[in-house]
Amino acid sequence: MSGTFLGMPAAPPRGSGNLRGAESFPAAARTELANTQMRRNVGKATRTIRDKRVQVTGELPDWEQLRSAGAAIKRDVLSRLPELLEQFEQAVIARGGQVHWARDAAEANAIVTRLVKDTGADEALKVKSMATQEIGLNEHLATEGITAIETDLAELIVQLGEDRPSHILVPAIHRNRSEIREIFLRSMPGVDPDLDDDPTHLADAARRFLRERFVRARVAISGANFGVAETGTLSVVESEGNGRMCLTMPQTLITVMGLEKLIPTYADLEVFLQLLPRSSTGERMNPYTSMWTGVAPHDGPSEFHLVLLDNGRTATLADEVGREALHCIRCSACLNVCPVYERTGGHAYGSTYPGPIGAVLTPQLAGMDTGGSDPNSSLPYASSLCGACFDACPVKIDIPSLLVELRHQHVEEAHFSAEQLMMKAASAAMSTSGRWTAAQRAAQLGRLLGRGGRIRTLPPPGNAWTSARDLPVPPKQTFRQWWDSSEGRAAIDDAHREGGRR
Amino acid sequence: MRVALFATCLGDTLFPDAVKATALLLSRLGQEVVFPPEQTCCGQMHVNTGYQREALPLVDNHAACFADESIDAVIVPSGSCAGSIRHQHHIVAERFGTPALRDQVERSRAKTYELAEFLVDVLGVVDVGATFPHRVTYHPTCHSLRMLRVGDKPLQLLRAVREIDLVELPEADQCCGFGGTFALKNADTSTAMLSDKLRNVAGTEAEFCTAGDSSCLMHIGGGLSRLQTGIGTLHLAEILASTEHAISPKQGALA
Ligand code: SF4
């Protein structure tokens, strides 16, 4: 075990790579909200998956117990992560694999680049991996003269479109088929110029393109859905079979795995292989589940490297409340039920991880404290706290509570702001009933702003409300004034009498 | 039972009719209703915006008002405030409070109920004797639905109302986009969510949209008013307090 990671430096490093957007969520969301095509595509896709998920989880009588089991296993993993990682490393090595530890994105990229170069190849196949997206591996390989080829169809569409993924599971969710046809015609080498937008024809074109590359590939780079500490087994769950081609055909396989993807035993897979497909695609089972353990002569890759990625995970683990976000199995169920994600799409979150889980995971991995202007500090506020994500999460991550906790952490670290002043003033005004009733009298002055019972414009910051909504004028009498009045007392007495008569 | 009314800051100041209706309804159902005058606000806005430190005096004041042994239950005509009291006060108390406060918070949260919950679960009534001859649709509000799990209790109560024409709201469990300061910090996204809710409400051709939370109704009602839909909003309590003699109300706060 290398001492670099488990030595637990006093302040674990924050993550780097694709974990921070260029603008704050409200600003980026404004652009996305205006994108009609994206909103139609995302709305339609999430609604379809959402309905399927409810159906297939509803048919399992023990779904709630499965969720609890998944949460319990993850809690156990995080509580003894160092020990399990050590066991995992030894198991991988014992079966002929090689293990590399990466503190952050730069280290991981350097390791993978060196490993690819050692094989002499200048092309590497990729099977969908969020970890490599997080560290920006493709871009880094390109600067080193190595071409990475995404083999997951949706990833390929995103790559050819020189676009960014906008969903954990369906990265091209924001594209429809006519857009995909255009991307293929524009960027896919050797594509038939008469290609139409029939989904089978589009898939055929991608198949022809990929097949050529599968046959000549010497190196593949994968992610991992699960790593089993007990046996050193890795697993990838997918639906196209392209992943399986990557995992079996090349001579060298390099897997980049986030530290938190660990599970203790092989038997634990039973729980997660039920939770994951039902939560993510709304299928009872995914078509392809690949598992590999080290190397075996004449079967699959002859060289296997595992890169274990920290990139802010240890820092997240150090936060007793926030660490729950590391339970995430990246199923994307929370995205598909989130009303904010549905309307703003994935790009507004600025990170590899969009949606509700992204709003908590990203600021934890990469921090949100580079002064008042860090876009990540707007993410915990990108939620109405409606709670739909918590209900959907297969491992019961209480995302709303995590959001509230991160907001607290942000406020505690924040610099002076007008909001702070207002919140402090409101707190002072509401902490005793004497001050509160005085404030209520002041609020009644709001009657002056109203016409016909409603207020249509307010000065900033209230104009954020009145841009789209009216506000009722405060009534002449507060509840407590009514309660203390003779009219109020008489009404309550009447109500008692009336109740007595019935 | 001796039940204490928590009016909530918004109810007390902006929507007193909803709180009046709650007081009248509970009285009519034979409860002794009290109003601890020291009450102000549960601190939900502060906690949800990240100001837990500033929420402490509010949590403190609230718990001191309602922990009193002479009170059997605390009734809140707001799902989100009841949720905040039950699921957030102890977080603030544990982080910043004294052991005495933690104890008070524990006692107050254990007897705090949202109105529909109290009527159905504690009093065991579904038919409260109301009459309301109007077409109504019901929005279940996120905190009632997911934080408190009130389920279909408000609907059971509404179905028992005489002469009501209750119409189902499509995509009812979708958030209306209020979310407290979310509506200000992410005004564009909030508006996008609201407009879908308004379309669904208008599609029911209801006269009123009702809910168990004045804050969500303020949002939905504010949108319905801006679009001049002519559809009003009414708190659930106002419908349940209506009788053939006293039909609530002034046709909704913002119609
Ligand atoms: S937070 Fe839960 S629902 Fe969201 S992606 Fe992770 S496991 Fe799935």
C-alpha cells in the first residue's frame, strides 16, 4: 500500500478536472431555459424513464429492504474505507493486476497516459466512465497525441458533436435523432452521406465505425461500477455490449475507479445489481454485466491496471454529514425526477455530475470556497428542496438534507453580503413577539404598494418575485389581532356552540 | 384536547383567513384552542437558506412557546413549517443549542401536527361537516407529501365535503417551484416550474386551487393572478371550515 493516500494528510486535497463550470447556476440555467429543443428532449426522456422506474421498482415486494441494504453496505464501506482499500489492492495484485493511486485529476491523467504510451499505441478505446470524464482524460490524452474513442453510443454522439454530456446515464439526452444524424454526417469518418435519421440506420452507422476500431485496438480504458474488496473483482454494467468488447478484446485494460465504488464482498453485488438497472433505466436487468478479476492466460487482456482515484473523495469523507453523497451508485434516478434538472438540463450544473447528486457531490469534491464568486457555491441552492430525489434514490441518500447542510457550510464561510444582513435582521425581528408584532405593522405598510388587493412590482430583491408573480397586499388585521379582538372571541365561541349542536 | 395553534409568520401576517379557519374548525370539532402569544416563526427560511446560526433564536423561542406540558398538541396549518419543526429544529438545537433547548425541541416536535394529519390521525375524523359548492383542485405540496408523508389524508377530508366538485390535478406531485428563497435565487427556473403548474391548474377548470400550505399557495396564487386566470387559491382549512351558513370566503386571496 502506498503511503501517499492513506497517510491522510491534515487537509485532504480537493478534486480538480471537470468539477467546476464557468458561471453560476442561475446564470447558466438562464441560457439553458431558453433552449427549447433541449427542454423538449430532456423533458420527454426523463418522463419516460421516470414512469418505467416506478413500474419496475413497484413490482419488487422487497424494494424498500433492498434500498436499506444498499444504504447499509455503503455506510459500512465508508466507515472502514482504508482497511477495505488495502484488502482490495492486495486482492487485485494477487490476481495479476497492477494498482496505481492517484490523488487528483492531474496525477490520474499522467498515470493513464504513461500506461498507454508504454504499449506503444496512439489510440485507446473507452467504455463509458464518469471518473475519466471527471478528470478530463480524453482532452489530456489528446494533448499527448493519443486519440480516445468513446464506444458507448451516447458518449460517441457527445464526443463527435464536440459537446458535453448532460446526463449521467444518457449523456446525449439533450439531442434528438435528427441532431444525431447531423453530427454523424459532420464528424464520423467514412459515414454514408445518404444516412437518414431512422434510429436503426443511425445505430448501424455507429456499429460500422466502432467495429473497425474494436478490431485494431490494443488498449482500452474503462470505468467501474463496483470494485469488490474481497476478491479484487471489477464490474461494469451496460446495455450495448460495446463495453464488453472493450473489456475483452484489447491486450491492455486500464480501469479508472473512484475510491468510493468499493463494496466489501462478492455477495454484495446481489443487492446492487438489482438496485442499479431498475433505478437507472427502469429495466429489470441490464443486458451486459461484465466482471473481471486480474488477468488470466489466453482469456481477455494480458495486462490489467487499476487506477484508484481520490480527487476530493477523502476530503468529502472527512465531512460527517456530507459524506453520504459518496454512497451514490450513479444510477441517475434523482436526475430523472428532479424538476430543476428537467428544465435546466445537465450543462447548467457546470460539472461532470449534474442534477441533485451533482449539486451536493460537486461542491464537496472540488470545494466551493474560492471567494464569493465560485460557481460551485451556487449549486447547493439549485434546488427547491422538493424531496423527489430522496424518494427515488436507491441507496436512500437524503439529498435535501445534504443541500441544507452545504448551504449552512457555505453561509458559515461566506464573506459579508446583503443577504446576511437581511437574514440577521429577520432573525432579530422574529426572535421575540414584541419585535415581531412591530415588524408586522411595518409590513402592513405594504398595503400602500398594492392595487386591487395585489402588488405587481417590488423593488429589488423583491422584483425577482414580481417578475412573474403577484403578491397579495397584507390584510388590515393580522391573525393575532383578530384573535385578541372581541370579534375573534365571539367567532370562536360560536364555533364551539355550533360544534356542540351537531 | 387542549391544542395550541402555531399560526406561522406568513399565516399570521399575510394569510390570517387560513389560520382563522383552522381555529374555527378545531373549535367546532370540540377542541380547546389556545394561541401562545409569544410565538413568531419556526425559522424554516433561515435553516433552508443556510442560516442555522441565525435560526437558533427562532427555534429557541418556538420551543419555549410550545413545549409547555399543558398543551396536548400543536397544530400547524402549513406542511413545510410542520416539517421544519419536526425534521430540522433538532439539527439547529444539536449544533448550537444547550441541552435544555434540545430537550424542549424534542418535546415540541413530538406533539406537532400538520392540520390534515391531526384531523385524520389524532381526532379520527374524515367528515368535518363542511359544505363547499365549488369546483376545486388540490395541490399536495412537496413538504406535506415527502417530509411529512400526509399521503391522501387531505384528499380524504376534501372528498367528504358536501357539494364540492373535486377535480384531479394532473402531475399533482410536481413541485410548484416555490422553495422559499429558491424563488428569488433561481427566479428563472422557479418561474419555469410554476408555469407548468399553472397550466395544469388552469386545465382543470377549477374555481379554486387548494393546498395545506399558504406559502405554496402564495406562489401558485401569485402566478394565477399575474396571468389573470380568474382562478383563486384557498387554504384547505378554509374549505373545511366552510358550512352552509358560512361559505368561505372572499373568493380567494388573489382571484
Ligand atoms: S444520488 Fe442516488 S438517485 Fe442520484 S444518481 Fe446517486 S444513487 Fe442514483
